[in-house]
Amino acid sequence: MMKNKPISEPSKRFGEFFRISPALDPQSRDEVHFVRHDVYARELGFEPVRASQRETDRYDRHSLHCIVRTNDDDVRPVGCARLVLTDPEDRNRPLPFEVACRATLDRSIIDPAALPREKVAEVSRLAVMGEFRRRRGELNRAVALSDKDSAGHPVARFPNIPVSLYFGAVALAQRAGIEYLFTLTEPRLAQHFRRGGVKIEQIGAPIEHRGQRIPSLMRVSELYGSLRAMVRPIWHEVHAQIETSYLLHDAIARALAADPVQV
């Protein structure tokens, strides 16, 4: 069982207790939409509760998703994140943050509309299930983070869940050829990233969007080089798990194409 596994440094514990993978099949994507509904609709009331218990929107049709699950005998979802790509039918159609921050972006820093749109994406819809963020004052947040989370039980208090979801989104972005990665993030999470060496640049005034959010930019090609040593183990673990999932998915697809009866 998970509780009997040895506890190592926080940045090295992720692979012991959690698994992250891209949502490459309908079942995984359905699980992502369930997590989003459970957090954003049922718990927080940010979205309407639906009979289907699934939260979706129009951006999902041109998005990639990743999901974190527990790594034990009782596998269950932990959290998810979404990478919104520009619409292939209209690359100039704005991403969600471009709509929300239309009046507050500082276009002297960077103008998303002027970038090669196939190189632009947004990290959004991060959500962590309630049992993994149950702390006083934090149940009204989709993602919870505290400096004190490095101690104690790794499942109940694990700061690297939101970090792993961001790194998972970066892994998806790298595979999709994305360079400019935008996000609306909580000030505390942005500060946490900076302490780990992540280059995340504020590109406009904060807005009120389910709490205060800062429009920010990460350059995918520059992320790894700036990371501090304490953060790199979780980066490597997340990227290895994501890549393994893609390799397995591709191998199964090839086997099905070659001999669908045997597979």
C-alpha cells in the first residue's frame, strides 16, 4: 500500500505515490472532465452542476490534457491540467486568457496576437481533487499550495501535485512544438515557481478571475535550463512518465493496425 512506501525528499517522491499521463483515449479524457466537474462545479461552484458530472467547454476540441492518478492498489484521480492550442480552423481566434485579459495585457512586453500562432498555447483548467488539498482556508481553491506541505503524509500534503501538472502541460507543449506558454496563475503559485527557478514572467496587471490571477508567460525552450537542482527530479519523472505513456499508446495503436484480432 502507498502508506508503507519509504518517504524521500519531496521533489523525489512524486513517482513513488503518483502517476501522470496524457489523456490519449476517451476514457482518460472522460476522467479529466469528471475531475474538472467535481472541483469546479460540485465543490467550488465556479461552473454549473451537470447531470453528466462532466465539465467541458468549447476549447476542449483543440486542447491536450494530462491527468495525475495515485500509484497504489486503489488507483483514483488526483488532478488534471489542460493545454489549449490555438484553433486550427482559425489560428487568430483568441485563447481564454486573451479574452479575460484583453484590457490588462502589457503588449509592450509581448503581444500574443503578433506571435506565430501555431507556437502559442495556454495552460488552464488545473484542478486537484478535494482530498488532496483539504486544508483550512484552501477548499475554495482549485489548486492548493503551502510551504508547509513538504512535510507529513505525502498524499494528504504534497506540494508537487500542482507543479507536476504544470510540468506535464509543458511536456505536452514540447511535443506539440509550442514555444510560448501562457497562463493565468495565482500569485503564490507563480512565486513558488520562481523559487524553483522557473522563468515565469508577468505580462499584465492582475485580474479577478475566481480569485486574483496574474497573466504570465513561460518560454518552453528556456524552462529546463533555469530550474534549480531541487526541482529537476520531478521534471525528469514527469517527462519520463509522459513519454512512456505516448510510447505505449503508439505501440498499442501499431499492434491494433497490424492485427486487430490478436490485440
